[in-house]
Amino acid sequence: MKRKAGQDRSITANWRPATLAIRGGTARSEYGETSEALFLTSGYTYDKAADAAARFAGEQEGMTYSRLQNPTVEMLEQRIALLEGAEACRTMATGMAAMTAALLCQLQAGDHLVGGRAAFGSCRWLTDTLLPKFGIATTVVDARDPQAFLDAVRPETKVFFFETPANPTMDVVDLRAVCGIARERGIVSVVDNAFATPALQRPMDFGADVTAYSATKMMDGQGRVLAGAVCGSKDFIDNTLLPFTRNTGPTLSPFNAWVVLKGLETLDLRIQRQSQSAITVGRFLEGRVPRILHPGLPSHPQHDLAMSQMSATGPIFAFEVADRAQAHGLLDALALIDISNNIGDSRSLMTHPASTTHAGVAEDKRIEMGINEGMLRLNVGLEDPQDLIDDLDQALRQVGL
Ligand SMILES: *Cc1c(COP(=O)(O)O)cnc(C)c1O
């Protein structure tokens, strides 16, 4: 592999995000391929036994085993780190592998974590079930209120963990305030930035220490592969995260890494267009349904905060109809928009969180999180927004709205 401009920080430092998304991290083999090569290999060979020994000792550059390094995976890691403005990145097999590794790598029995209450269902399972099982105490708070984080801090608090905007209620967390509280106390803030991606929001610019991603969502953006990533300082990635992941093995497959590399090439285009369409569709729904939760619309109570830390608000928002029966009826009446719990896809997808993504969260906790029985979550894709509005219009009519 030749080191190319895409890997040279002195050159990439001047590149803007749209350029980084296409060229960041690129390294070419001896064939000079234009598109990144896909290295489907689990191992690597050595010319001499001494080379193997030197590589294992860390004295010779080169790869040893694809659980630890792979050229295609490394290109993706460098590209994400550059987009994030992070010193380093490691990819994982899924978003949940990324969240789990980002937390477990730095916590131990006796520690305490403060988490956001509104969160992806499996992230809530980490804070409510997995961590306590290993003696790590957790407190979940209404993350819209920075004071709630402060009030929950204990001497043994090591990590703040939250997402913004949060799934599926679209709660927005004040990154500057909450990460500031963490910084002052030596607490590590871990931000799940899956909804926004670095194309719309860079939490580290507001003081976040670690960002974690489901790259399954906007980064692939076409509903093809599962992938995850964790970004942070070189010290955190190399000395805290890496010892955990290289020995536990939540490694991303090179094929999936390659697909996400292709996805990133169009991330900026897609997310801008989908954000715009989500505003158009949101405006249509605003007058038509009892309640809409869309941080890009002035009706959202945290609209100003969202706009102060995001360049656009992304493809996802939620809205409410009367109850589960009406929500299911609306889903069943859709002719274009698919019933699907995925997000970040170029196809428009709608789901009923209470009976799908958050069905595993106890009902009282669901209500506390603000997920009621009439809530629907919409991912606005790349279709013509007028076709989406027409579909919603006929479906709403069928359920009497
Ligand atoms: C999807 C998602 C995850 C989990 O990612 P997977 O790739 O499905 O494992 C975590 N957090 C948020 C906010 C998500 O949307």
C-alpha cells in the first residue's frame, strides 16, 4: 500500500468535509486503482520469520491479522476520523458493538455512568441491564436539562453517555453545556452521533471526548450493511479502546468497510437533500397530525439549540397520532413509504417505536422517555418529497386524519 495524499495529515488538514468524504484515508496498492481496493483477507504473510517477530513486537510497520488491522478497514477508519475532526477512529461490526466497546473499555465495577433517558432501545439496555450486571452503577436523566447531569454526578462518575438528537423523541442535548460539565470534572463524555453524523454535527467541536456511531445508518445510507465506529483522541483509541477490542473482536468485515467507504462518498449530498425533504414533509404533517417532534421546525421546543449545534437536522423525525390502532392503521395504509425500523436509508421508512425498536423497553420507562402509543418515526429518503407527501396524505385520509 502506498501512502497517498488522502492519508497525509499535512495535506488533508486543508481539505473540506465534502473532499474528505471522497478522498480521506485513501491508500492505493501497486495497481493504482481509483476506487478503494477491497482486501478480503484474514491474515498477512512475512518474508522472513524475523519480520513476523518484528511486526508482533511493533518494531516493523505492517499488518498481522484482520481482527487487528486490514487495509480496507483502515482506509474507512482514517476517513471517519478526518470527517469527525478526531485524532483516531476504530470501526466495529455494528453500532451496538461500537457503543458497548466505547463504554466497557473504560468502565469497571464500582464506577458510575450518567446516561440520557431518551435513547436507542439497545443503548438503554446497556445502561439499564448490562452495566449494572457488572457492578457499574448507572443513572438515567432527562438529557435535555444539563443540570440533570450535574445533579446526578457522584465522586465515582466516569462517563456521560447520550445521543442527540435522540431516538425516537428527537430530544436535543446541549453539547456545549453537558460536555463542559464533564470536562470540568474529568468525566469522559461519549456521544452517540448516529442521527447527525459528522456531516451535520461534530460533537468534539463542542467538547465531547468520544463519539460513537452506527455507520449502518446515514454513513452507509443505502440500507446495505451493519457497521459501527468509535472516535476519540489517539491516546483513548490506542490505549483504552484498542486493548479491549483487539482481544474481544467486534471487528468490522472488510467488505462492509468497503461498502461504507462508498456510502461516505455521497454522505454530504444525501444528508443535505434528506434534511431538506424532511423539513418539507414535516411542514406538511405539522398542520395535519396532533403533534410533531422535528428539531428542524420552529415548533420544536429546542429548535434554536438544534440549529446552534447542527448545520441541518437530518432525515428523521417523529409525530403522533391518537393511539396504537391509528398508528398501525396509518402504516398499513402507506403505498410508497415502507414499514421498516431502519433509519438513514435512501428509502423513506416508517416505524411505530412502541411496538418495534422500543418494545423491549418496559412500558413505564417508555412513557418516561416520551414514547407514547401513538408515536411514529419517519426516515425521509431521497424520493421526491411531493410523492412522500401524496402517500402520507392518502394514508392519513384512510385513518380519518
Ligand atoms: C441504530 C442505532 C444504534 C445501533 O446501531 P446498529 O448498527 O444497529 O448496531 C445505536 N444508536 C442509535 C442512535 C441508532 O440509531
